[in-house]
Amino acid sequence: MTIFEQEVVAALENKKSNQRANINQYLNSASQSIYIIGKNDEATEFASRYKVDGVIDDYSQTEERWHGLPVTKTSNIPKDAIIINCVSSISPVQVTKNLKSAGLNNVVEVAELISEDGEILPLPWFVSQQRAEIKQYASWWRDLYNSLSDEISKKVLLDVLRFRLTANTEYMLDYEVRLKDQYFEDFMKYKDEIFVDAGGYDGDTTEEFIIRYPDYKKVYLFEPSQKNLSAAKQRLSGRRDIDFRSVGLSDISGTLYFNADAGSASAVTNGVGESISVVALDEELRNEPISFIKMDLEGWEMNALRGAEQTIKNNKPKLAIAVYHAAKDFREIPQYLLGLNPNYKVYLRHYTQGWSETVMFFL
């Protein structure tokens, strides 16, 4: 058994949820008040099973209730309260640190509550999905680990994989939330790029790119939401050589639906939301020598990459592709891209303390 395989097995055998019987008794018999932090499926499910006194949200200015529970600030919580930390996508480690800094020491992590039998809480979607993926494709994940181009990438894969298998934040202690650094790594050697920003949102990535690499040649920003595109145009007003395209990218041209009100998580939906036009990159920019493509399309990356097949084959552009939306993305995206260009070197970086914002780079 390889070191990679040993670490994965050890993570699964060392689940915090092995303590769930005592925790269940602790929660049911607790005389203290119980609060949730984090608004997601796990928080909703916990509130349906246990008496919860409220939801902690230090950022909401207007929301007074969430799923019928009062919303309150950390400063209002009794020091002996039990806090259920349900945060899992961005900053679960920092949330626990902040709570303990405020004198709230009875913090229970989701990893201590989840189990396959769902006695206290069922497995979060990212955990159940990852366990099914590793069970079926264990040898492929081992091979990916061995093929990555630097030791940092290997550590990132192992840490992120173990977190996605267990929800145990111990594997995320070495990470910080650094979203501004996303897509921008020294090993990519960006220079004189013709850049495709696929999933341009409000222009935040393009703005960071042109600040860091002012010698760029041109930017094509693709954003199907008119609301988001308008914000991007305003943010990038006065910047040179930016071509705004009010379409999404896919494998074929056509019409899809899009939940434009979800902010940076706006994604293609099954017939819900606003109607949007989509195009294949190969057709839209057929004769343009694209040198760098970034994609974060909330799970639509494979469709867009298939529509960029000839561009990738012919130009061999640098690629920064989000792979965190589904466990299979870690497998399907490199399989596809290395099939188009076997000479790509593959790197992996992670930009949060949770399951989101993992980027695979191809150079």
C-alpha cells in the first residue's frame, strides 16, 4: 500500500464521528443553549432534530430569522452555549478560532456529528460523493497523486481529499482563505497573454489579472448574466483591450437556463431562472491565438472544455480550471485535457479552508 493510500485509509478510520454516541447524549441532555453557525443543509438538518436557540451570523444586516430561527451575533451568545459549526465551504477553521477567541469554547464540528447511518447527521453531499468516488476509482486517485508536478500539489490533493472524505477540519489547518490569489501562481509564468475569463462574474478575476500582469494583450470576458456583466463593465471601465461577451460557454451553441441571483455561485440550471445563450469557444474565437483560459463555471466546466477542444489542441493554452464542484471533476477534467495534450504539466492549489475553490493548473 502506498503512502497516499495509507493516509486515505487512516483518515477514514480516524473519523471524529466515532465519538457520536457520547455527543448525542451530550446534546440531548445539555442544559446550555445550542446555536448553529453556517447556513446550509447540515444546519437545516440539525435544527430539525435538536432544539436550537438561534443561528449566528455576524455579517447579516437585515435578516432576523433563518428557517424560523432567530439570527444573532457572536457577541450575544452566552459563554456556556454549545455552538454547532456547520461551516464547510470557505472558512470552517477560522470560524472555530473566532468563536474560541470570543470565549465560546463549546464548539462542536460537523465531523463529530456525521455518520453513514445518519444517527445524528447524515453525510454532507461532498463527503458522500467523495467516498463513492474514491471507492470506485481509488487507483486513479493514487495515479493522479503520483503524476502531479510538485510536492505542494501532492500535499494539496491529499489534504483536500481527506477533508472531502471526512469533513474533518484538522486537514485544513495549513490553509487560509486567499481568494485574490486564485488562478495566479508563479509557476504559470503569465506574460503577454490573450486571456479567456470563462465565468467572468463581476470582473473580479479579470481585474486582478490585469493588475498583476499589465503586459497582457487582450481579455475576453464571458458572462451570461446581464446583471453580472453590467457590474463587470462598470468595474473594468477604463481598462484596455477587454472584449465583453454576454454569453456562456458550452460544448454546443444554444439556449440554457441560469440562476443569475446566486452571485458568484450562479450556475446553469434545469429549466429554472433566466434564459441565456451559450456558445462553443472553438466557434466564438475560432482564429484567436488564446494563450490562457480560466474556468469557474459552477460545475459546467467539462461542457465548456469540450467546446474548446480545437483551441486547446491547436494553441496549447495555459489552463486554470476549477475542479471542486464535484468529486468526479478531479478525475474527468485532467483525463480529458491530457487526452488533448499529453505534455501538460499538472498542478493543484487550494484557496479556502473548506471544500470549495480548488484549482487545477495545466502548463
